[in-house]
Amino acid sequence: MDFGILSVLPSLLAIGLAIKTKNVIFSLFCGCFTGVMLLCSGNPFLASKALIGDYFFKQVMDSYNAGNIVLILFISGFIKLLENGGGAQSFAKYVHKFVDTPLKAQLGAWLGGVVIFFTDLGTALLVGPVFRPLFDKLKLSREKLAWVLDSTSSPVAVLIPFIGWGVYIMGLIEAQFKNLQVNVSDYETFIQAIPFQIYTILAVLMIPLIAVTKKDFAAMKEAEDAVKDKPVPEEMEDHYVAPVDEDGYSLGNSNPFMLILPILMVFATLIIDLSPMGFPFAKIPGNAFRIALTTGYFLAGVLLMFMICGFKVKKPKDTFSLYVKGMMGMTDVAIILLLAWSLSAMLGKLGTAKYIIGILQGINFTPVLIPACIFLFGTVISFSTGSSWGTFAILMPLAIPMGHAFGISYAICVGAVLSGGLFGDHCSPLSDTTILSSMGAECNLADHVRTQLPYAAINGVIAFVGFIIAGLTASTISTVIAVALLLVVIFGWNYYDRKHAA
């Protein structure tokens, strides 16, 4: 049955409600129910039954989907232990010994955000409190720190395939490959898409470039100039004495190995289990990779729980409760994944992508502009909702089929979705990472958004140009050109500023 223009109704409804309500789960559910109502000829009882039996149950029973949910649960429990076990904080304190200049402080905060790649939200809460006293002491604005935290949270996490972000994204990619019935690896596609995450790469690279050239601009320059007139705060305490309970348990008993050893355990498990198959140089079956990764995070979690109890940081009961609490915190993500998979399958039956593709072909739309359009569309959705994950779930079912129909690389389409989602999220005052970054730096949210926006806008404009080039060349030369443009802007501004001052 040809649903024509009605086939786009579920997607439009999901997007519109997401923008209006800021609730991704509600919006995806309404999109799903609307789609199944169309398939059931408007019968609400049959639609409810079909939605549960033909979509929700089938998606959960799929071994790939179930494996993803289990993996995300183990990752989340492990991250909760890392964030609250004291190891990350203890590791970060060692940075203080080597940071004594504004340049080192900025590069140190940047490097800290890169090292703590395993959690986007944790970056602000772990790195922020460590570097905030240093930024104050060295007369760097807290707005600058908030920008560094925001630019090394989601932009770093989205580049890593073996943490929650990567697992979530690969799940969305695999759902489209199933609908298209193409034998393509979701893992390989994710890896191939990394060079095409143009905005993400620019956002991460901009921090050391600004730090080295010392050329802030727009509202950030005003914030940096203002802090120069403030008195130097009192020397920060070299050692924080954490409270100790009656049994001797305290966060002060933690040490850096509580961060290092568990992460090494994850990598060691992957290498031991997958190296006979050629990892990391050969193609690894997706299911084998997920099993090895889940095993790695499980063993790392067990090791970390023993270390937390052994070093008398937390009691065994509290440690295990913390682990379970981390797992429970991913309920929303599991629901979003279930709804996203269901909506994807539903849009395939409705022929939504085919209808849109037919319209574009009918008006002779230039296919080379599709990546740039995907990027812009993702930016609008993410900025309006404050959710990059919700944007990925809504846009991936449209972007990958369009790439398939017009012969555009899946990697470019995925890169455009992720870049657009991150750009909009980076600019949005509704984003959780934006809010947490301002909290971690202890600066006003409006000031953080105001000072960060010009930097994000420059990267966004360059990324848009990069995706036009990607559509033309289908090559990573687009990212190289984008990085070159960023260098020209920053060093060109530096040269102009010095010449003008002279």
C-alpha cells in the first residue's frame, strides 16, 4: 500500500513534539503510535496490539538489540562506580603538581576531558572541580573552563565506539541496515564515520588552538578581560581531607589506580578475547565484539568494586548499590532505543524514505547537498530539544536510506547526523551537557552559552562547508579542508590582531 504524504507524518510528528515538549520519549512514542495507526487503518485497538506485539516485543527479542541493552547496562554501572569511587578525582589531583601557567591550565583541562572519555556527563563533574581553583588562581575565566568542559564531553564521547555513545549509535545504524537488507557492519560504518564527524573534530581541536594563540574573541574575550581585574584568590588547599566514618571508610582513601586498572581491564579483555580473530586490524563480527566488550566492562566493574571496598572507600553494600543505581539510570536510554528501533521499522513499512527520495528526485535535487542538509536538519532538532541522542534517533532512519538511494557513503551520512546533533546540542541552553558544564565551572548558564556560542558558530559554519565538500568529493579531504579553514581563521585572526595593534 502506498501511503504517499502520510508516510512522513510519524517523523514530522516526532520532530514537532520533540521541539515543542522537549520530551524525546513522549515524542518518539507518539510518532510510533501514529505510524502503526496508519498501518492498521486507524483502528486504535489493533494499533495498540500491533505496536506492542509486532514492534516492541520483536525489537526486544532481537538478539542484536538485546545485546546492546545489556552492554549499555554494564557500561553504565561501571561508569557510576568510576564517577563516585574516588579514583578519577584522585587521578586528577596529580595534575595540580604540573600546572603553573594559563596555557598549562587550559591544555590540562582539555587533556583531562579527553582522558575521561568514558562519560560525557562526568567530564564536567570530575574535571571541573579539579581545574576551577587553578583557573581562578591563574586568572582564567570560569566561562573559559565551562567551554573547555562542554567541548570535551559529548564531542569526545561520540568518537569512541566502545562506550555507551558508540553502542547506542551503532544500534541505530544497524537497525537501518536491517531495513535496507544490506550486509554492512555497523561497527565498521561507525569507524569510517569518525573522520566525517567534522563539527566534533573542530570543537575538540579549537581548544588547544585558542590556548596556544591566546586569541579569544567576542564574548569570551570580554570574560577573559574582566577576570584579569579580579583579585587573586587565596591559595587553594593542597590536600582535601575527606570525612571518615566510624569504620574508616572515606573517599580520601582512593588512589589513581582505581581509575587506571579497571580501564586497562576493559582493553585487556578485548585484546585477549578478540586478538585471535585479528583485532584491532581485522573485521570482527559484531556479536563477538559486543560479547567481548560486555565481558570487559563486567570484569572491570567487579575489579573496581573490589578495589573500592579493599581501599576502604565505600562499604560493600554501598558499592554494589552504586553499581545497580548506575544500571537503573539508563532506563531512559533503553526506552529511547526501543522506540527508535520500532519507529525505524515502522517508517520502513510506510515507505517514508522512499517517498522523500522520490520527491527529491522529482525536483532534481542535487545529491551532493544531502550531507549538508542532514547536518542543518540535525542542528535545528538538537538545538530545539537540547538532546543529541534524541536527534540521532529521529534522523538516522531518514539519513541512511537517503544515502543508500543517492549513492552517498553511509559514513558521510552518519557523520552528518552526529555532527548536526552535536552542534545543536552545543549551542542549546536546554542541553544537559551545557547545563552541567556551567555547573562544573560554577559560572552562570547564560554567560556560558553567550561566550561559547561564537566559537561553536565558527565551527558550525566550517562544518557546513565541509559537508558540502564531502558531498562533492566523498572523501576525508573534506575534513582536512575544514581543519585547514579553522587554522586559517584562528591564525589569520591572530596575525590581523597583531598587525592592527602595531
